[in-house]
Amino acid sequence: MKENACPNLQRHVVLIAPEVHWNTGNIGRTCLGAGVFLHLIKPLGFSLESRQVKRAGLDYWPQVKLCVWEGFSELTQALAPKPDEVALITKSGKKLFWNLPRTNRLFLVFGSETRGIPAEILDRYASCTYRIPIRDAIRCLNLSTAVGIVLYESLRPEFQDA
């Protein structure tokens, strides 16, 4: 993918209270590879200084475009996403992920590994929920896998010729 193939395109991966350090490290590496921002909403279930996060992100971790927020409301106040720029990814989502909004700026929001997205955020963005279809054989996908699937789908139309 060319670095500036679509300079107006802006993607933000938002992790609400991530709990597993290697998921966050892998997601950071994916975000760097895709040229997108990573936002972590506290509380975090680990230290960002842990060697496991850095190991999962390899030597790329210092290059990740990373912002850490005290809460989701701080992120929304500072960056002011419009409703059509928000996609909550949850197993109970109303729409399938390949129907994501095709806006230049998009916030892909994921919940923690065990608790998901808090109810107050789901209520606020009730019409903005998306899911990845999975078979009943498993409860859910790994968080870093889900981020990779959804993030690259959100970039596909803009970069299919890159």
C-alpha cells in the first residue's frame, strides 16, 4: 500500500479497556502497517511499558501513532466524530462489517476482550453497530484478528489498486 495513496483517508482504531497485552501489541503493528491511528481507552489491563506489548509490536511499537485517553468521552470531545464516522464492532451488531460507512474519516471501536463495549456507548451509537459473522462453534474471534479483518475491509475500496 502506498503511503499517500489516499491522503484524505483517516482511520482510527479505538480499543476500550483492552486487557491482553499481546493483542494490543499486534493491533499496534497492524495499525502501523495500515497507516492508521491507535487509541487506547483506560483502564488498560497491562502496562504499555511491558515487554510483552513491545514484543508483540516488535521493534515497530515506538512508531505507532498512539493516543491514550482517560475515557471514551474525552476522545469524542477532542476529535468530535460525526455519527456516520463511528462504527462499533460487536458480536451483537445490527449490520455486517462489509457494510461499514465509506467516509474519509472513520473510528472503528472495539471493546475489551471479556466485557465488550460498555452499554452506554452502545446506547449512544445504537445505529452504528457492526458484526463479523462467525459460526456458533466459537463465542468470538480474537480481538487482534477482528481488528485486522474490519480495518482492512474499511480500507479496501480506497486501496484495491495500491
